[in-house]
Amino acid sequence: MDIIRGIHNGLNNKNIRFIFFRYSVYIVQFAASLFIAKNLGPYILGEWGFMMLVNQYLTQINFGTPNALNVKLATYEGKNFERQSEYFGNSFLLTFLHSILILILVLLALFINVPVFNKYDFYNYIYLVAFIAVIQNLDVLFIHAYRVKNLLKPIGLYQAVMPVTGLIVCFFWTGKELLYALLLSQLFGYLLSFIVFIYYSPLKLELRLKLGIQKDLLKTGIALLLYSASFYFIMIITRTFVSYFFSVKDLGYFSFALSFAQAVFLALDTISFLIFPKLVNRLKYKEGDELFRKIEYVRSNYNLIAFLLIFCTIILFPVILIFVPEYSDSFKPFALLSISLALVSGNFGIATLFISSGKEFLLSRIAFIAFVINFVLAWVISAYSSAYYMLCFAPLITYIIYSCLLGYFYNIVFLKKRDVNGIFSNLDVRLIFPATLLILAVMLNNMIAQVLAYLSVVLVNWKRIKGLSPVFNSFINNPSLFKI
């Protein structure tokens, strides 16, 4: 009866339906990724990966406006609808300015012969990539508005249309023609979403320039932009070094590994996406022991689920290679990148506390230090290694250092503790040890060590794994968990 009641509650919980929908989309996305990889081949997939890399630069270097808007909307939710509309309109104006800068960069690139652009035949697609980035940036603003209002259907359309259209075009084209068709399908998907977003917008779009709000958005946004380096730019810069120092085919292998490593964390990313506005709102008004209990609860469970995810998917990755055996060289980078992303996911609770407490600039400085460390590591590894997958150690080491710094400053700022142990307080030995053993097993192709890694993560964390049941029950049976 409890199982039946749980299923019934889950079906009536629109947030759970959204998570299941995201996984349905993921199945389509997974199929599309396999078809794309198969129909493009490693070399042209490398060109596609480079275009997505440029797109990441154009969409992430955006003054931090979307992230700032998200925080401001969450802060004013339920208190001041007019203020929300003002922030929404002014963030739209900032994004429009960013779009102009993108078009200026395109014009400059056309006048300057950039060697790496020629290497990836990028000039033939530069206009499409630029327009995709412009529309995508505008879409993201609306997504944050719908997200705070917990209106999930339009967001579901946005997240579904690209994988669906990407899968469809795979049945009609291959090679370079497929590459062009994929770009057109993305442009169509983002434009369709933009039209829907405007029509059903939960906030009035008032395009009235207010310098005070612009300044506030930029102040918060720049800090959050630097902070986002810990999530995006570290991987982006690693991908950039692969694209520059290694072959187009190597970038294809790397892109394949990274895309599946990121897909592994779809569940956690979806839950983070849903609860982040509420967590910002709630943590802002919590104090004392209650606050730290909530942070520890989020941190412990996120860490455990993240590492369990990577252990499950690394053992299943060879199954994927049955369908695309030409990407067997992607296994080692996939394992390294997956563990790197698990380290990031475990910091979700503490990072959100820094943001909700107005410590964005401290968080951004920590992230910037991590970014510099990753840049130096990637540069050194590129200079002394002939194997592209060795570059994956750069983000892995960087995220370990980032976790240590975040834990150290969490102890100083919030717990008022200054000791050496604080440096390692954010690293869970019960998860780090099995993960380290798994890395060694994968790098040395040692199956015995890999089995030992799996046994150790289960045995050492067995009680915690059983303790996840109440967490999942709370997600299923408590819809208000996702509301501000």
C-alpha cells in the first residue's frame, strides 16, 4: 500500500512529473547523442564539439545577468511583484546589450584570420552559432522567471525541443550536412521556445531602464559570473586546451566523454534547478543550528547520490560502447570527468548558502582561484603529455582544491572556526577513497581494483545508502519542497 500511495503521490506532484519528463527527454537525448556520434564520426564530432564550445563562451560570458535575475526574483518572490517585473525588464536590456557584443565579436572574427577557426572549419557556421547564442541567452532569462514561479510546462518544452529535433534530423542527414542540420534545428528550437516564453510570461516585460537596478544586477551578476567558473569555465577551458593542442578527432572523443558525464548528473541538476530558488529564499532567513543542520543535510545527501551515480554509470559505460565502438578511447576521460563533476555537485548546499547570505564576491574569488589553478594545470599537462585524456586530471585536481577552499571559508565565515582541519572538512573520505581507487583501476585497466572500489563504496556507506529512502519519500510526498 505504501508503494501504491507513493506512486499516486508522485503522479500528483508536478515536480516529480517534471523530473520523470526530464528523464524521458534524456532517453531521447541519449538516443540522439548516439546517432549524432555515429553519423558524424569522431572527426566531424570534433568540429561539432568546437561549435558547442564557442556557444558556451558566448552564452556563459553574459555579465552573469541570468544568475543575478534568478537570485533577485527568488528574494522578492511573494513580496513585491512590481519589483520582480522591474528586475526582469532590466535584465532583458542587459542581455540585449550582450547580444550586440556577440554580433560585434562575429564581425571582428571575420576580419581577423583566427587559425583555430580554420582548423575546425568554423567560419562556414559562424553566423548560425552567433544567432543561436543570442536567442539562447534570451530564453534563459524566461526560464529563471518560470523557475521561480514553479511553472514547469514551458521549461519542459524548452528542454525537450532540442533533443527531439536533433534526433529527427539524424534520420535524414549524415556528415557535414547533418552538422548544418543540427545547427538549424537548434536555432528553430530556441526560437520556438522564445515565442512560447513571451506569450505565457509570468512577469510583465517592462523595458524601462533603471540605473540602480542595472547596477545591482551587474554587481550580483559579475560575482556570480566569476563563481560560475567553478561549474562551467573550468570544463570550458579544459575543452579549449584539447581543441588547441590536440587533433580534431581527440576533441571528438573528449566531447563524447563530457556530454555523457554531464548527462549522468541530469537527476541532480534537475533537482538543483527546482529547489535552488527556494533554498536561496529559505537560507536567507535561517539562523543558528537550524541553518547548519539544513546545510549538512543537503551536502551529505548530494555528495552520496553524486558519487553513487558515477559508480553506476562507469560500470555501464562499456555497454554504451557496444553501439559506438569507435569511441572506446572516451572511457578514461569519461571516468575522470564524471568524478570531477561529482565533486562539484557535493558543494551545492554550501555554495547556495554563500549566495543567499550575500557572500557572492567571496564565492567568486574562491572560484577564480580554482579557475587560475585549472588554467595552469591544463597548460602544463598540454605541454608535457601526448595523451589528451591526461588533461582531465586538471579539472579533477582543481575541483578537489575548490572543495577544500570552500570548506575552509565555510568554517571561517559561518562556523567561526579557524583550524587546519577546516580545509578538509568538505571532502568525504568515505567517498573520496573509493573514487580514488576507481580512478587507479580505470587508468591501469585493472578489473580487480575496480571491483574493490565498488565493494568499498557500498560497504563503507551502507547505512547512508539505506538512509536515502526518507529523502526520496520527501521528494515524492511533499510538493511544497519545491515552492518558495
